[in-house]
Amino acid sequence: MRVQNKRLQEQVTNLENKIMSLVGMVNIESSGGVEKKNVLNDLLMNLINSTKDQLNIVTSRIDEFYAKELKRLVEREIPVLLITTDRGEFSKKDLPIYDDLKLTQGISVINNPNVRFLLVFNTEQAIYSGGALDKEELSKSILIVTKIQEKSKLRTVAEIFSLMLPTFMRK
């Protein structure tokens, strides 16, 4: 009986350790307002700068600041796959940014008229929120930010991302 108790106790301890290792792998917080003005921008910049292989982005539009950051990333030979709304949906102010990104070697721009959220991810983590990849808009808006680092959840995010791609580009 004692041997069984000890074995059961070890199994419970192993399960607790596994659960504890997952804690913090999915994190939800707020961004925006007076006290947390740049939380989302800081998270996005850390993600962009820490990317080592490929950066995937879903956003309805992108501003000049983030466009420059993406160009810096491709200068380091890290490809970017950007899913954004159709060109006709962009404002006159944003059209030159879109056109420039479309012509930038290393950045693949895919149009999807159903883009209504912000998702930026690589193989290590994902950041999901409302809004668009616009530094000023993100600092002014109060948004819920979900940061994901757990591998199985990242695979799910990649599968959802894949569904937004044209059929011939899906894995």
C-alpha cells in the first residue's frame, strides 16, 4: 500500500510540474490608456526584433513606423509574410506604404478582405489583439493583448493563419 501511495504521489508531483511549466505560456493583459500606453507596441517590437526565421503578420493596415521595422528585418534576411486587407481598402495616406511593402524583396503581401484583427507571430511566440499595426493607434487604444508561447497553441495559431492564405499557399 505504501509503495502504491508513493508511486501515486510521484505521479501527482509530475503532473503538478507539467502544469506549472505551462503557467505563463499564455498571458492576457491590457494595453493602452494612461498607465499602459505602449505595452502592445513594446511587445510587438520585442517580437519583431527577436525573430530568427520568419515573421507572420495579419493586420488590416500598417503605418510607416512598422513598415520600416519590417524592412530592417528583411535586411537581416528574415522573410516576412503579411496578410492584409485589399489594396482598395487602404486610405490615400496608407497606399504608398502598402505599395512600398509590396515591392520590398523578402516581404510577401497577401490580400484578404476579411482581416479584422492584429496577429504577429514567429516560431517562439504570438501576439494577438484588436487594432492594426499602427504605433500611434495602438498607444491610444485600450486593447486586450494575448501573448502565446506554448508550442501547441502556436501550432493552432499557424493553422488559423494558414486558413487565411490562398489555397495554393497552404501547407
